[in-house]
Amino acid sequence: MRFSSTALLVACMASSASAFAPRQAPRTTTAVYQSTAAASDTEEERKMRKKDDRLRMMKSDQFHRRGFKEVREQVEDTMSEQFKSELVEQFKENNYVIDKDGVKVYLAKDFGFCWGVERSIALAYEAVEHFPDKTVHITNELIHNPEVNDNLSDMNVQFIEKIDGDAARKDFEKVKDGDVVILPAFGASYEEMDMLDKKNVEIVDTTCPWVSKVWNTVDMHQKKGLTSIIHGKYAHEETVATVSFCEDYICVKDMKEAEMVVDYIVNGGDKEAFMKYFKNAISEGFDPDTMLTKVGLANQTTMYKKETRAIGQLFQKAMMKKYGPVDAKSHYMEFDTICDATQERQDAVHDLVENAETLGLDFILVVGGWDSSNTAHLLEIPVKAGIRAFHINKAECIGADNTITHRNMEGEIVTDTLVEDLSKDVVMGVTSGASTPDAAVQSSLGNIFMLKQLQEAN
Ligand code: SF4
């Protein structure tokens, strides 16, 4: 297979939207769209209307995305009880350091629940309170956090099951007339929204506005005749939703895959091998010979942000090489869809890593759901810097026998010794993903304090 590595990084190049000549003639968008299934619609027209369709659905009286004021205060109290942590408040008062029971802990300056996740939980909880007599469903996990999803189960919210574990296929049979359906923080696919729109159900949309921003970006790509290069994992729920709003796309999960695509753009190569490798990550009818001539970049909001930027630069450079510096502008387009919350949490871990030696850190603990992409990326930063680091999803992963059961960078769940020498003071860093409540950090640290207390007592 001919996918040699192409290490190409250049400074950012400003892109001008007006420079884009569409690959296909753009259709005129209709101001008021009447029906998703108009008899005259061709498949092509239907695809080009996705954003207009989404906006039309959102205007329905049965579509709710601002929450329900009358239960807001009650929900705020519930969330505070479930998720806040006294210990984390102490960290904030003590410049993010606590020294307790022979354990010195440095908390990353940005960590835990982001604005989008808090908003999503609040909207979901408010929906349950507002519709007390209705059956409430959710199309997926609300966020990737086991406690939050367990809370929703306890509140009788029904999780719509995936068919054969496929995020793109779900069993909606149980959703009946008059039910309530919650859309999670990372959104729902166009097909799901369209299908729900045709049912007589109340839709509560908790999609984070940062995710909608990515959808608007890929919509712009398709209107300008660009293929969307999506930096994301093709099976992740957010990416499944994002690609549903695209026409032509290819997902690249990391720099290695981006380099494979760039190599094909610049040098061509074995088309069959290319198609085989990316078979699950491309749009229907994808042709790398014709669909990689004009591209736009978008990302899954929780990816490693420095990598998204580097991938963007890689494509810019490739287009410059192939079409020359002047024409390259009409072959590559990029808008910033990098979510601030993800960026800030990653920057804060970088700070811990850069100061690890000065602080004398033995390890860094990363707390968050094992399915949580943004949490997994927080782990990568210390591991790649050669610092011991562990990603746990709950406090119980820390055993009283000084073991830790954690998810490593390869995605395996393994058990290791936590503290190499318990007779000495422990110095550690801690952070948590954007979908992790502070209470989970507190209980995890509580187990480490306990470990040290037990050791001292023996
Ligand atoms: S991490 Fe970013 S995109 Fe995801 S929910 Fe939070 S604010 Fe929204």
C-alpha cells in the first residue's frame, strides 16, 4: 500500500469564503421549506436541505431547547447535591493544591464539567420534571459519564437501544405517540431528527451549541461543493451525527490517517487499498480521485486540539503543493470549530506535565467515563510525555491493596500498582474530563487518602 508519511506543517493560511467555486452547481435554498419528503425532491436536493430542515424542525411547538423555567430552581438544587464537591471547593480556595494525610495533590486549573455538559444535564432533568406523566426516552447516553446516566435511569428515562451496538442504528419501536425524546449533548443524526419530527413526540434537544457549530460548518462545506475532512472517530456518536449533515466526507481519527489522505491528494496511489482502509469512514459513493480536490476541515469537538490544528496545516500545505500557493486557497477551507472547554482542559494538563519535575509528581490521575473521548485525550498528554498516568471512570477503580484498574491509551482495561512506594509521601496531579462531576474527583481522591491512612496505621 502506498501511503508514505508526509510530515508537512506550515503556518496558517487565511481562507476566503468567496474564493470557493463549488464543485457542483449550488442549489438555491428555499426560505421556507415545506416538507422533508416533497415528491419533487431528488436525493441531491434533500441532502442539500439538511440544515434548512433542521432549523424548520426546531421551530415546532413540540421541539424544546430552552428548558422549562418553572422547575429550574429545583433542578439546580438537585444538580448541586449530586455533583458538587467540598474538596474541590477547598482546592480552589488553596490555589489548586491540597496536602492531606501524606498526599499532596495538584488539581489542573481547568477540569471537570464544561458549560455544554451542565446545560445538557439541566435540560434533561428539567424535561423529566416538566413531563411527569409522560414516558421519557433518550436517544443515547446523555453524556459519557456513568453516574449521570445512572441518575437518568433512576428517574425512569428509557435509553433507546442500539441495534448490534451500532450507534447509527437504533430501535425506536418503543417510542409511542405523545412520548418525550431527549437528544443528548453530542446531538442526534439528521435521520433520527427527521424520523422523530414525523412522530407525534415532544423533543427536548440538549445538543451543545459547539456541536451545532460544527454542523453549520459542514453544511457550509457542502453548499460550497467541498468534501468535509472530519477529524474524529467515525463510530463516535457525535461524529455519527456530524457526518449525517454532510454530503461528501472522510473521517480521519489521527495524524497518521490524515497523512494517508494527504499523500493520496499529492501523489495519488492505490485507490483500492485506500477505499478498503477507509471503508467505514467515508460517505456513500466516495471517490478519492474526484472528491479530494476541494476540502474543508471540521472536527469532533472532543479531539486533541493541537492535532486538529496540525491536521489543518497538513491539508493546507498539501493543497499548496498540488495547486500552488495562490490557487490553494480555493481548495482548502477551515473555520475554527475547536471547543474552548476541551482546549482549556488540555492546556491545563499540559501545564501540569510541563511542571511535573519541579512539582515532583509521581503520577497524574485522570477521572472520567471510559467512553469519554475528551477524557481519553487528557490521558494522552502525560503518557506521551513519559509521565505515569491513569484514566479511571470511578473511585472504585482504586483498590485498598494499592492497585488501580484503569483504561490505557490502547483502550485496554488493566490493573497496576498505583503508588510505587507507599512509605513515602505521595505527590500527584489530578484532572477530570468535561463530562465528569466534581463529586467523582472527590471520591477518587478520598480512596487515595484512605490508602495512605491504612498504610500509616499498619
Ligand atoms: S466539551 Fe465542548 S462541545 Fe462538548 S459539551 Fe462541552 S462545551 Fe460542548
